[in-house]
Amino acid sequence: MSEGELRRGDVLLCQARPLSNVEIEATELAASAEIQIKMLPCRVSRMEKVAHDVMVLNLKLPASQRFDYLAGQYIDIIMRDGRRRSFSMANRPQPGQELELHVRHVPNGYFSSRVFDSMKEKDLLRFQGPFGTFFLREDSDRPAILVAGGTGLAPIKALLEQALHNAVPRTFHLFWGVRQRRDLYFHDLVQALAEAHDNVTYTPVLSETDASGEWSGESGFVHEAVLRHYDDLSSHEVYACGPPVMIDAAREQFIPRGLDPERLFYDSFESAVDD
């Protein structure tokens, strides 16, 4: 658990031991409960290095297998020694379509180093899924603020594509935070998506800018850019995906601006490193 979660008094119910009688109130998510978790083989059909440290993998599933998921969910890639690495699908679900994953190269990362150094198209992989409760709540018509950090864009992209495909009657404002301009690996794609739909706004944010003055957009931390655009979040929903520090900052600063804690949905990306 993160320091922010500990300060708030959050607990992991799968680990905590009650010292007295307790009553647990749980929200049931019918949408995800209907989807079957499967273990499936797949083949790497395409690899594209879209940034110096980001590889897009396309995975082809067996023609005889049906794999259902909700836009925003993730799978676990299972390696031969049993180790797992989690990646969100970056494309909306469609029958027979390949899965798109965004893999960031983590120094000494067991799986990501393999992707960048030795993996080839047609290699075989195995995965289990889908997992997660990060998906668009269709029972709401509130304006949605989408906050992505780095490759946290992946599930946000899938979620947004699905909403647009379904003609969901609400507005979406996507804030994508990265370090430098070169890290906006899908900038043109997201910008084109926003230009093609009146209900989509796109704001890229750089945390590191140089003195050249070439960047005229938002700078600083991505959650700060959200606060500069929205003084009052009481009527919005926020969907955030990125590193734990970004998620903690969003929770700590969005709620005082009026955001209902029950309207903050997030997926925290933590990088696994193996020596």
C-alpha cells in the first residue's frame, strides 16, 4: 500500500485481521462479474517501438477462443517461471480483434527487457484475465475527466474508444502527463480523436520542459493541470491511471475541490523490477 493510503487509514481486507465484529459494505459491479476469467495462449503478431522506452505489442488469440473484457481492464502475462506482469488492454473489445498492450521499458525489468532485447514477432506467450474494475460507469451522465500518466494512457484510450463507439452522451476531457515531448508517443492519434469528436478535449502535459520555448502547452504535474482547468469538481467523474504518486496526488487534491470520493476511479501502475 502507498503512504497516502496508509495515512487515510485504508486497509487490505485480504490481509487485515479483525479484532472485533465488523460490518463490510461492498459495492457489487455486475458488469465485470459476468465476464469469465480465462488462461489463454497468444502469439505476438506485431511489435512497434513508438518511443525510446515504449513498445506496442499486438497479441493474436487462438481463432477457436472467445475472450471478453471491459475497456479499461488488464491481463497478466505469465512467464515460464510463473512470474506475472500486468498490462491493460489499450484497444476496445471487439470480436476476433487482437489485444494491444503498451509496454514501458523498465531498467532491469524481467519482462520488459525481454520485450525490448529479444522478443520477436510470432513468439508465443500465455496470459490470464481479464482483471480489474477500472472501466467506465455507464449509469452516469457526468462529465468525465480522464487522467493518464505515461503508459497509463493504455486503459484510458480503450475506455474512450469504447465510449465513442457506443455514442455515450457525455463529455470527456483527457489529460495525458509525461516527462518530455518525445514521451507523447500517441500524441497525433489522441489529438485526431479529439478533433473528430466535439465531446472530447485533449490536454497534454509535460513535467520537464527546456528553455527553448518550443512547448507552449501545459507543464508541471498532470493533476495540477486538471486543477488549473477545473475549480469545482463536484459534478464530475474522474478516471485516473498512472504511477502511485500520481494517483495519491489526485485523491488528495481533487476531493477538496468537491470531487465525490465515490466518483474517483483509478488504476495504479507499479513497475516490477527483477535483478
